[in-house]
Amino acid sequence: MERALPIVLVAGRPNVGKSRLFNRLAGRNLALVADQPGLTRDRREVEVRLAGRDVILADTAGLEETAPESLAGRMLAATGGALAGADLVLFVIDARAGVTAADEHFARWLRRLGRKVLVVANKAEGRGGAVAALEAHALGFGAPIAVSAEHGEGVGTLMDAVADALPAPAEPPATAGAAEPERPIRLAIVGRPNAGKSTLLNRLLGEERVLTGPEPGITRDPVSALLRADEGAGFELIDTAGLRRRSKVEEGVERLAAGAALETLRMAEIVAVVVDAAEGLHDQDLTLARLVEREGRGIVLVLNKWDEVADRSATRRAIGERLETSLAQLRGIAVVPLSALTGAGVAGLLPAVRAAHAVWNRRVPTAALNRWFEEALAAHPPPLVGGRRLKLRYITEAKARPPTFLVFGTRAEATPEDYRRYLVNGLRQSFDLPGTPIRLGFRGTVNPYAETAG
């Protein structure tokens, strides 16, 4: 059985520098950072090594006392649930502001929860900041640790303190001869605002992992979670901020969130483009799908809110026709209708993702590839270009992820676009490559007599 890593959770009031500290401890910029309170809304987790200890480090929303039904109230409830499962809490305060009434309030809350706590006095640059941090002794959790997440001061001391505060690691079980577990499939969930992406993530995980609600744009940071499988590879699911047309994206937080979502898309293996089926397939949905294709990621189209569609046959037909005319470069794309809210049809999503992943990784044997190539050239010979016929000689698969092929021949690089599409369509049909990006390059062979000809 896999050993569970200890969870180290970063908590505190809004704007005390939690996300900046999270990024500093993680060693990379994972959480959005801006001079705006309440930027982080969902718990963000990453496996890191701190002073020789492997831990799950978690960033959380700022602690605010507010009405339970409000967005801030739901954020507080989610953070409370995360705190209950933490092995160690890094309670961050602003050393410049000193200990506030809100800090004292949430310190009492942490004591009631019975969690082990380290107080981190952030923004304690220089000697004066370290002196100011001493005020945090009054919170009753022992000596505070003065750091500057922005400048890196005191972070090494904090890592050592984290390692010392955690219980000793259990001895790993004997694994001699055991097979390495398969790496999880990295699945990004993208779509327009309010398409139901976060509801879908929660449904797949079977828990309220990320915030949902009627307010558009709740999700800001990409939120990842691991979904294990009984057989085969599991899934690393990444929820992202809703993506609108570029001209409508506002400066500031929304632009930061959109940039993080696009970066997540580029790092994914498979992308689930979530569409509000009740509204139909919008131009922006197609734009997202084309972006996925350009980035070379595998793709599955999710028709969410299927339970709200009145005429399902007509909707499927209309969407199919739109895909055929506007997304021909992904012919055969998997389309999964479901309702993330009720759970209907959700069981069909992950098998479709596995199938798309297998196609995205497919290798075609060179011998079979060139037999097909000869037949394709015979059935439809290459056209004349500049009065001379192209001589395409052979083809090879350069790599998978996505399937990428190279054609070699005299003046092969001059092959017209329509003939390139003919070959791509033939590859897709003959080698069962539905709905995945296909890359086809052309390399001309050098004529050694070209310089002396004439």
C-alpha cells in the first residue's frame, strides 16, 4: 500500500503572503501572486522536499470571518476542511502589521482543531522585521519564524523547522521486484466561464475539492488533484480558470488566471474541453479546441449540462455538423455528453480520455507505414509544382505525443497544402488515429549536381 505523505498546509489572513511563501517553498511559481487580497480561492497542492522530508505542501484561501453562504464563507469552510486533515499548519502573519485581532481569532480556531502549528511571521525583511516578528509569541504556538517570502530570507530555517515538527517517517515497505507504478495521465479541464469545469472535477473525485457556485470566474489558480485507478494509470486532474475571448479578458487578476490556464493546457497530455451543451457549441469553444490542436495535446470534447438539453438528437446532429466543418483537423474527436451536476454520463469520460491518450502515444511500424505510403502515392500521385512532379520517396514516424511523421523526397518541402491534407487524412483513417493532432513534416533531399547543372 502506498505511503501517505504528511500534509503541510499554509494558512492565514488574506494578503499576508501565503501564496508567495507557497511558491518559495515549492521552488517554482505555481500559485498566482498579486497585490490584491483574496486572490487564492481553492486549495492548491504540490509534492515537495523540505529539508530532506517529502511532503504535500498546500496553499489555501485567506481566513476571513463572513456569512457562510457567501463566496468568502464557502472559501473559509473549504479551508477548514483542509485544516482538519493537515499534519502541520504554517500559520502566516504579516510582521509589518503585527498581530491583529483576526490573527488572534483564527489562532484560537486552530487550537480548537488541535492541529500542530508553526507561526510564520512573513514580510520580516532585515533586523527590524525579525524584531517585529517576536510579537507573534503572543499567539501561543511557541517561537515564531521570521521570513521574507519575497526575498527568501529565513526560508531555510523554516524548512528545517517543518522537518523537525513532523513525525518521523515510517519505514518504507519492501518493494524488491515490484513494478514501477504507471505515471498518471495529466488531464487539464478547460472551457468558458460557468461551463461546469469545477463541478466536473468534484464529481470525478467524489468530494467538494474546489469551490463551485453561480458566480462566474470563481476558479483562478489551476487546481490539481490525483485520482487513482484500480488498474492502469491514474489521472492528475487540473481544473483551470474559465477562458473568454482575449478582447474580453480584463487586466489584472483575470489576465493572470487566463495565462495560468493556458500554461496548464500546454503542460497537459490530454485536454477535456468542457462545453455548456444547453448553449450549444460557441466560437470560443472551437477556438479553445484549435488551440489544443496547435499545442499538440490530445483532446476530448465534453458536452456538460446534457440534462438541460431538450432535443438531444438535434443538438448532437448540430454539434457534429459544426465539428465537421469547423474542426476538420481533429476529425473523429471523442464527444462525451454528461451532466457533472447529476453524474449522468460521467462514467464515460475517463475511458474516453484513456482511449485518446493511447492514440496520442501511438507508434506506427515503419514497414506498415511505407506500404501505406506507396499505396497512397499510387492512388493519388503527387502534383506538379513549377512544372515538375514531386518525388516523395519514404515516410517515417519521428515521434509520438502527438504522432509526428516526416516525408522525405526530392523537393518534398514544396508539397502543396491540399496534398498534405490528403496524406494526413489517409494516416488518420488507415492507422486509427481519430481526434488527435497529427504532425506531418517534409524534408527535401539534396541534389549534389544542382550547383553545376547547366
